[in-house]
Amino acid sequence: MAQQLGETKAREEWGTRLGFVCAAVGSAVGLGNIWRFPYITGENGGAAFIVVYLLCILLCGLPIMIAELTIGRKAQSDAVGSFEVLAPGKLWIVGGVLGVLAGFFILSFYSVVAGWALKYFATAVSGSLWEIDKAGFGQFFGDYIAQSWEPIFWQGTMMAMTIYIVAGGVKKGLERWNRILIPALAIMVILLAGFSLTLDGAAKGVAFLFTPDWKKLGDPNVYLLALGQAFFSLSIGMAVFITYGSYLSQSSRIPVMASATAAGDTIFAIIAGLAIFPAVFAFGFDPSAGAGLSFITLPGLFQAMPGGMVVGPLFFLLLVFAALTSMASLLEVPVAFFMRVLEAPRGKIAIITGFVIFAIGIPSSLGFGVLGHIKWGDKTILDIMDFLMLNLALPIGGMITALFVGWAWQQQSVLSDVGLGKNVLGFCWLWLLKVVAPLMVLFVFLHKLNLV
């Protein structure tokens, strides 16, 4: 079927199942696992929130991930090509188009934030970061992102590394580097968590993360937060797993590999919380989330703690690696598409596509400085891009995937293709895709638009 799209060469494949799982976990694990998930967990019921989050993974996130992988493996093509193969001439192709666009635009602004992490790693290693007064980190961060050229330099450096990885191909690029970066990430986050847990007062941070507050479950917003986190944390809706699935062999057990990916993503996020919040509470800092946590709160914390000049660079390197693995998966989606459409070599397509994405991201960087007057309400250019992609494109893409596999694909065929068979597990998965997952995604979509 791939040859119907003009693909005459054998499609690239993952070298090993472990290589695929590392790449898939690398796509799912990103900056949000480090600076968002632990905070919203602690603020919304601790262990009680984790239970709700895991249910959302099982009922929505994992079924759609399995569906995306199945689409890719069956069609043996890129995000758009897969829908052209499986549903020629139908509007389902919109799901693939949205995935390619999401890869383009999310990477354009994600690379800006990744560049911030690389800048902080460099200044932490050089020692200049520690010369700043504790009260001055907010000013330092604000002044830095308001500059015109330096943030663009670091953004470009992150994009160059991403292009290098993707240009190497599936085995020698994505798989090889993820098999290096993911174990390195695991070692770093475990070391940081181990250090954080030895600090006096760390128990308060552990309690913040894990003490269950079952009363929080009476707040509907908790469920929407858990559902949104489950959906976005797994890289669903951006066609990454359709693209990655197209490199899977027919013998690969998709449900098992998808489950391993979801488990790895969740475990990393929890350990990241143990690396951060015990230390935050031990030194009397206020817990927070997002860029403020990583670039304002934590530098002051590292400056105050014993061994902080070692822990600090390690943490920022953790951010860089987490960003890089996600960026590679985002770039692979449009690269795979343009390789097929233009019938051009991977290296050339990776360079051109990466450069265009870098250029598109420049206004997002300048939106904190010379283009700061361009706003939508109180949203900067980066915030606007983030809102449009994460709140509109991704939920719609995820919805299309669930509905396509659940309703448009012939039932007996899809159960055979996914490897579940006509049994209770297979029919439960289909039912989740037909009814439960679309409704849950719809609630996320409406919630993000402040309609529920």
C-alpha cells in the first residue's frame, strides 16, 4: 500500500524494540513532566490526583496512542500518507495534516524554551549564574528573554542538534540518540531525587506530592486537569506515534510497547517531582510551576543548597535532554511527510525543514522583547502559538484518530492489525475509542476554551 504513494524504497525500521520504546518515551517525556506534572499533582490532591491521572491514561491516553501506532504500522507511511492509504479521498486526512502542522508550529516555540534551558546550563557550568543575587534571578530571566539575539542563538543551537539527530535516520539518528539520552535522563533524575530526599525537611515535599486529599476529588476541575495532562503528556494528537508506528515491524506488540511508553512517561514525571519539591520545601521556597520554577525559583534554591553548583548544572542538563528528545520526535513528523512528497533525501529535508521551523520560531522569541507589543489579550506570541496548537490542533487531531479507528476502520481488520484479537480486551479497546476517549477529548477541548 505504501507504494501507492510513490514509495519504492524499503521503509526504515527500528532496530530493536528497546530502541523504539526509548524513542517513544523520549517523545512523551518533555519539559512539562519536570515543571508541570509534579506541581499540579501536589496542588490537586497528591496521590488522589495520581489515581485520577492514571485512570485518564488508561481510558483515553493509552487507547489513542495504540490507535496512532496501529495506523502508522498498517499504512507504512507518514502522518498524511497513512490516512491517504487507509481512507483515500476522505476527510480523515485532516488528522494527518493537523499532525504535520502541529509538529511544525509546536517545535517552533518549544525550541525557544529549550534554548532558555541550554543558556542556563551554560551559565551554570561557567559559574556566572551563581554570581547573581538570590533576589535577582527574576530580573535576570526577564532581561535575558527580552534580548533580541542571544535567545535566538540558543534556540538555533537546540534546533541544530535536533536536525543532526533526525538527519541520521531512524536507526542511526532517532534510535541511537534516544538510547543514549533516555538512560542518561533516568540516571540524572534518579540522582537528583536521591540528593533531594536526603535534605533536612524533604519530608514536607514528599507529603506535598503524595499525601492523598480525597476531598479534592469533589472538584470537577481536578478531573479536567488530570485528563488534559494525560492527553498532552503522551504526545497524542500530533501524529508522532503515527510516524513512529510506521517504522515498527509487523511482529511488534503495539499494546505492550505503548503501555511501556505510558508507564515510562508517568514514572519519570513522578521521580522528577521527587527531585524538585523535597528540596523546594527543605529550603523554604514556595512551590510553583512552569518557567518560573525552572528559571527563577530553582536557581535561587541551587545557590542556597550545599552542592548546588553541581546539582544546578545537572538539573539544567536534564531539561536540555528532555527537550531534545521531544524536539526530535516533533521534527520527524514533517520530515517524514516531505521526504515522501518531495522524494528528497532525509538529510536535505531535515536541514531545510528545521531551518524553516527555526525561522518561524523567531517571532516567539522576540515576543518577549521588540515584538512584545504584539499580543492577544495578555498572551505573547509564544503563548498564542501554544494556545492554538495545544488547545485546538492537538485535541482535534486526537479526536479524529479515535473516531477513525473506532468507527471508520473495519472492526475485524483493526483488531487483527493491532494484535488484540476478538476478545474482551480487544472489544474494550474499541469501545473506549468509539465512545469514552472521544467524549473525554471533547471535554478537554471545551475546557481549554473555557466552555466547561
